[in-house]
Amino acid sequence: MASKKDNIIAEKLDNLSKLQSIHTKIDQIQVLKGELPIEVADLEDEIAGIAIRIQKTNQDIAAAEENISTRRNAAKDAQALIVKYERQLDTVKNNREFDALSKEVELQKLDIQLAERDIKRFEFAITSSTEQLENLNAQIENKNANLKEKQDELGNIVAETEKEESELNAAAQEIIETIEPKLLAAYNRIRNSFRNGLAVVQVERNACGGCFGKVPPQTQAEIKLKKKIISCDHCGRILTDVEDFDEDAEFIPAAALKE
């Protein structure tokens, strides 16, 4: 007759097996979604990045246009001063005044040359920025179209699986509340150690269902007795007998999933 302690261990193993089965179903749903959630998030980040670059490029164009306007006004002012100084040259009384006015005329002509040079530089910057802006707008248009396509695809999958996933998460939570924290922590640690999320596995053909390491007959006999929680000597997964899994749980053997 099984002792109270044995019954407790058996119950723990049953709960872990049920939790694994539910988590496997949830994992199946995530596999169905594939890389779509990551792809959607990546596209959203890329679009946000391009939008910032578009904003910055527009600001650069606006700044260049403002600088052109400033340089043109400066050139007009310089041209007006040249006309003024050249008129004054006709009325100078001595060489000193003539030299001073001539110098001012030369300085204003130099200012005009500098302004024209800057205007060309800013016009070239506007041309380059405009081309870049067209390219960025094309990029964001393509990525928005791609994003919508993937969002629609993901939305369809979510719509089909949302109810089932919600029910599975609720069922998993009910079981989690019955498992002691230390054991649950161990289960989560093992589960998170493998890409396929299998922490509790069956003994299949005398081997661990997770890593396929050989399980000795004596160990298999102990697993069937459920008097203690036994881990695989090779991978550390919790071992359980095939009959401990619910047939409706659609448990996926490790061979069907990549680690």
C-alpha cells in the first residue's frame, strides 16, 4: 500500500506532467505564430527609425533653405553698399578717403562671393537631402506595406488561437498554484534551458525523451513507482512514465522539436 509520502510525490509528478503538457500546447501555438511577432516588432522599430531620419532630413532641408535666404539677403545688402561706396568715390577729397572706400568695396565684393559660395553649398545639400528623402519615403512605404501584411497574418493567427491560448494559460495557472515554489522554480529553470521548452519528458524506448540518453532498467522501475522525482543523468530533465501523460494533451516528443 502506498504511503502518504508516496502519494504526495505521485501527485507532484502528475501535476508537473500536466503542466508540461499544457505548456507544450502553448508552445505549439507560439510555433504557429513563428517569427511573426519578432518580425512585426523589428519592422515597427525600423519604421520608427526611418521616420526619425525623415524628420531630421526635412529639418536639414529647412535649415539649408533658411541659410540660403540669409545669404541672399546678405549679398543684396553688400551689393547695395557697393553702389553706395562707388558713388562716394566720385566725391572723395583725398587719396586716403579713396583708399578707404575702395577697400570697403572690395570687402563687400568678397562678402558677395562668400555668400554665393555658401548658397551653392546649401543648394547642393538640399539636392542631396531631397534625393535621400525620396529614398527614405520609398523605404518607409515598402516597410509599412510589409508590416501591414505581417500584422494581418499575425492577427489572423491570434484570432484563431486567442481563446485556446487564454484557456491554456488559465489551466496552467491553476496547476502552478498547486506546485511548491522550489519545485516550480526547478521546473522553470529546466524548461528555460532548452529551446523546445521540455522540462518533463517520457521514457521512450528505454531512453530519455529529451536527450535520448539511455535510462537503466532499475531507474525505469523507480520512475513507475513514483516514489521520488527522478531526473535524467544526461540532460537533467524530469523523467516520467508514458502513461503519466494525458492522451488529449498531444505531447510532443523531443524528437519532433529542435533543442
